[in-house]
Amino acid sequence: MEEDILDSISAWDAGKAPEDTQKEEKMKKPKTLPKWPLPVIVWLAGAVPELVLHFYSAKGGTTLWNCGVYFPALMALAPVLLLYGIAWLVGKKGVSYGIFVGYSFLSAALCGSQIVYYRIFGSFYSINLLSVAGDAFQFTDAIFAGIFDTLPLLILCLLPPICVAVFGWKLFDTKERKWQWGLIPLALALAVHIGAVAALPLFDGTGSMSAYDLYHNIDDKYLSVNKLGFATNLRLEITSAITGQQRDGDLVIIAPPTDPAPTDAPTGDATEPTQPPRYNILDIDFDKLIADSTDKKLNQIHQYFQSQTATKQNEYTGIFEGCNLVLITAEAFSDKIIDPVRTPTLYKMMTEGMYFSNFYAPYWYGSTCDGEYAFLTGTLPINGSLAFQKTIGNSMPLVMSQQLIKEGYGAYAYHGHKYDYYKRNQYLKNLGFDYKGGRGGGLDVKVQWPASDVDVVDKSTGFYADKAPFVTYYMSISGHMNYDFSGNRVCYNNRHLVENEPYSEAIRAYLACQMEFDRSLKLLMERLEEAGTLQNTVFVIVADHYPYGLTAEQYSELFGHKIDETFEIHENGCIIYKPGMTPMVVDELCYSIDVLPTLCNLFGLEFDSRLYVGRDIFSEKEPLVILDDRSWITEQGRYNSTTKKGIANDGTPLSADYIKRINTEVANRFTVSSRVVEYDYWSILFE
């Protein structure tokens, strides 16, 4: 007490009030600053999860040691320097400790969630998937299984943040320093970020699908995370969402090749009259559209479609004209399960219809939603987005439903799961379908997981079977994961049918759910037969994606050998069947995006083949199969975008010029697919 009084007297003697002295004492109190080991541990908390994610998701050993190992680790320095500068300026131990711990656990949690998501779906999520995040909790079994399967990796990601939390509090000192020095780490953070981005060409060059190209020009989710890192990709996503500017690059307009008229000349008597080839093309004045617009990106779309060569009509043109049409997106379907005993209906349709044996059903970013989109629109999905959701409200005149509605058809669509999942109720309505789905969507199916396709057919055929002509769409559900006999009701109900199959439990469960799909097709044909419409109905079956609920090792059991996870895993089959048709096996290279323009030709519709990213499979146009990571397959060979290696069919390297040409076309097709949706292009073209 006496000391306080003496201090006060001393302060008054010095001409200062006691409260002024207290303020000075506080101002002189040294700041609490982190010691150098703490920022190092925090850097590891950002870099280690990135490296774990990279090594876990890399497709094959040759993709491990690319710039995705070095660049994310370098970029992780920038936020640590930023946080260190903030800690210096704040100077409060509790606040600084909380910031470091929060950042460390957030980095681990975000990368860890990507690891689990990749384990379940074989792809990475983006902020665009937040719109359906709540629906994901319907798959809690898959989520817990994914966490369990990747638990060692998740623990590894958590080790640095745990170290920050446990030891971080002790790693502070109280040395008096000038606050201005705190600006130095802030400046260094900016310098590291700018320097790392500027150094991208040194890591991976500047060519197509390089890290530089991914950062500045194109948005490919897998390649961006693999080469740039999750944190950088997330920042680019957020920037695009805020600014509305997409990394879609520029369209490179290439003049079309001259039509090889001499090869079309008749081989008989030159005096015989010949019919000139007829093309699937509409009268569109692209020159006027270009002249009337000052929008560079829009004019590039016009120029791109104008530069495409239309396909000719052929011997298959119009063979299904006037027929009813049933389109089926088969959930996680694989033609490897087709068997005369297990799946007799599929076997009948495959052997008595058109079976496309060299067919691919790529797994796209948006899983089933994007698989539907590729099949129904003949357009590449938008990487990083649920493409169908972006078309809601857009004009969609090129799809089969809209074209057949103009011909007097009724259009119907059905799905056994929650009717508005993925906003399916909105985008299918936008395609012209009278849509009904489960759980309050007008289709009275039994609520179970997954729903039964047999039940869906049973409850839906009464709406349309006798109302020819019709175009009907089914999004099947019985084939959905998880493939086990406990959490999957369809697998459980059919377990007795597969108990003697010579496969692992997962494959037997997968067969059990696909047998349910087969029985639904049998019932569908019986109902149409009863209604008198079966003989004039065409069925089209396309998988949305491979069964990603199976591991590559499990899926290999159906192939009989270890599968290649870049190309072979997407191999599938497409079936087009009409009762009484002439059977045929089509070995032409093709994929799901080719189905729509092929159907337009088979049904004899008036359409412009230049406007589809896919092609009529029976046309002379060069086949090109594009996968989600921009790898591709042609008649000449295949190209792996992550390894940047192109191998010809004879095992020799593809030429650099050929790879460059196809890469340019791949980039063009992704870009034009994105811009068609962005500009609601069909409303401009057909207004």
C-alpha cells in the first residue's frame, strides 16, 4: 500500500497523473511473439495434408513426382508468413495461439475431407457441391466406410496440428520488438505467392494441361488438385465464384478439312445419275450472328460451330423413325455383369439389339448427375460444377425429349430416390419431361435404400405405356453403392441369388443389385407388351459411370485381370434394342456423349450435327473419347493427361503434332460446352 502511495507521489512530482503512468507501462510491455519452430510446425500442418492427398490420389506411380509435390509445399509458406505477421502486429499470445491452431486444424480437416471424398467417389469435391452437401448425409454408411478406410492417412494429416495445439503455447517469447518489423513477414508472404506463381513454367512448362495452364486458363478439378494442390485450387474456385470469371481459356478455331468428294464418287458407270450426299445440318446464318455481336466469347462459340464439318446421313438414318423411345441411365452399370443366367433380359437386349462393344462411360466430376447430363445432352459436363443444375431455365432444344415433343410425343421421366435430389425435379422438367420421383415426388415407391427399380417400373408404366408415341426416361437406382448385404436393401433381398458366385462379397453384392435392374427391364417390357406398344419401342441403356463403390481391385475381378485406372476402368457397353430388329455388334470407338447425335440420326430427326460435342457413331467423323481428366482415346492411340504421354495402338509414342492437335480439340470441346451453358446459347441460336 505504501509503495502504491509512493509511486503516485513520484508520478505527481514528475508532472504525470497515475493513470498516465499505467498507460506507459502497458505501452512498454513487450509483445508476445512466436518462436521460429512454431511457424515451421504450422507450415507442416499446411504442407503435410497436401502431400498426403497428392500421393493418395495420384493415378499410377508416374504421376507421383510432378509439381504437385513441390508447388503446394511452397505455396503453404505464404499463409504461414501471413499469420506470423498478424501475430507480430497483434502481439497477444492467446489470439496468436488460436489463429495458428485454427489454421492448422482447418488445413488438415479440408484435405482430410477430400481424401475421404476421393475414397468414396474417385474425384474431388468443390464449393459448387455445397448445394447438395445436406443430401450427402443420406449416405452415412459410405461416409463412415470412407473414414475407416483412410483412417491412417487422416491421422497423418492431424499430427502437425496436434503438435501445434500441444506445444504451441510454450513456443512464444516476450522480447520487445518494433511493431514495424511485423510488416516484413507480410511482405515475404506476398513475395512467396507471386514468386511461386511466376515459377510455374519451371515446374511443368506452359503447354496444354500444365500447371501453368491449369492456373491461368482451364479448370479441371482432378488435374488442378493433383498439380497445384487443394488449397490453391480452392482459392481459384472461390475467386471464380466471386468474380463470375471461369478459367475456360479461348476457343482455337481450326478450319474444317475439305469434304473428300472424290471418294464419294460412284464406282460404276460414270453416266449413271447419283444422289449427292445429304447432311445433318440446319440453315444457320453464323456470319450474321457474328456481325450482330460484339461479345468476343460469344462470337468464338459461333465461329467454333461454324467451323465444324456436318456429318452425312447414312444407311441407318431414320430406321427408328416414329418409334417410342425409352432412355435409361443405368446406375453404376457395367456390361461385364451381363450373363444369360444372371441377367437374361440384358443378355437378350445385348445379343438381339445394337451392342456397342468399344464404348466408354466416363466418370465425370458430378457423378450420376453429370453422367445423366453427358447422355441426355451430348455435351461435356462442366468440370467443378453440377452441369445440369446450371441449365435450369436455359433453352434445351437439342435433347431428344424436346425434339420428339415437337413431333407430338408425350415425355415422361421417373426416378425411385428422393425426387428433388440434385434438383432433378427442376432440370428434367426443363427438358420437357413430366417427371415423378420418390419421397413426395408423385411416385408411390417403397422408401428403402436403395429403392427398387422393379418397384419404380411397377408404379410408373401406368402413366404412359398405352399413350404412344412417348419418350420416357428412367434414372435407375438399384445399382447404387454400398455393395454389401447389410446396409443395401436390394443386395440383401437378392443375396440368395448370388451366394454361390465365385467372387468376393462386394462383387456378389454388386451382382445382386444389378440383377434387380435386370428384372425391372423384364417387367417394363411385359407392361409395354400388355399395352400393345412394345414392338414399336426402342430402348437405350447407358451407364452413368463405372461402379466407383468398388475398389479397383474388386472391380478387376469382373475383368479377370488388374485394370488400368486411367482408361480401362471406364470401359463399358451401350445397348440400343428394339424387338425384332437385326442384331449387330458395333465395335466403333464411342462414348456416352455420342449417343444423343446417334439417336437423332436413327430417328430421322432434322438436326444440326455441328452443334453436338459428340458425334453420330455411324458417321464418318473421327471418333474421340474424352475422359474427365482430359485424357483421351482415338483410333490412333491414347493420351494420359497426368503423365503427358501418348501411346499409339502399336505401342510406339504418338507424334507431338498429333497430341497437340487432339489436346487443342479436347480443350475446345470443354470450353464450348461450358460457354453453351454460360450464355444460354441455344436460346440465342434458335430465338
